Amino acid sequence: MNKINISLNVSKIVEIFLIFFKISPVTFGGGFAMIPILEKEIVEKKKWMDHKKMADILAASQSVPGAGGVNSAIFIGYHVNGIAGALAAMIGIVIPTFVIILVLASLFNSIQDNHYIQATLKGIRPVIVSLIAVAAMKMGKV
């Protein structure tokens, strides 16, 4: 019978939470836009896995229902520290986005026609496309 990994390494759980809490609010464009930042943090800085394992996790996260970014966080958190890591990563990636959406929803009527907001969002679009293209090229090399 397979054992479920329930590791309570608190410092690792906090570390996982903080990484995803930090990544979440700066990755406009969802899961694909997050890939380069995830690789830098998880593979290069923390060395919790190699590029091949990261590519496998990203592929698996796209094959299950749900948001790719949240799925990726859950799989990475599980790989690093079992169920506790998966929960920490999921909570870390969801909380900032949830708060941002609440704030934007409450401000929507007052900002929807603001030309500065419209210009900012228009300027973000090509950045998202380039982040996704970089991620696709990196994954193609793995």
C-alpha cells in the first residue's frame, strides 16, 4: 500500500508558501506566464528539482482540470514536501490573486474607463506573450 507523504517540516512549508505567495501577484497571464519565474526559483535557486522534472510537472499540471498555475503550484509543493507542501503552495498562490480580484472588483466601476488603466493593461499584453514564448522555447529544449 502506498504511503501518503505528510511531512510537517515547518520551515520548508513556510518557504514553499512564501515562494508562491511572492510569485502569484506578479505573474499576469496565468500558469504559462509563471513558468520562467518558477524555473528560476524552484530549479535554479532552490534546486528542489531539475529542468526535466519541472517540465514533467508542468505537463502534468496542464493535463488535469483547473487553473494551470494553481495545478503547477500543487504538484511542485507536493514534490518538495508532500501534502503539506501542496497545501502551502496552493494557499500561497491563491491568496494574493484572491485579494487583488476583490480589490479590483470593488474598484471596477470607478476605474473601467480610466485611460491610464487601459494603457497599462494594453502594455502588459505583449509582455505576457513574450513570457509564454520564452517558456515554450525552454520547454522545447528539455
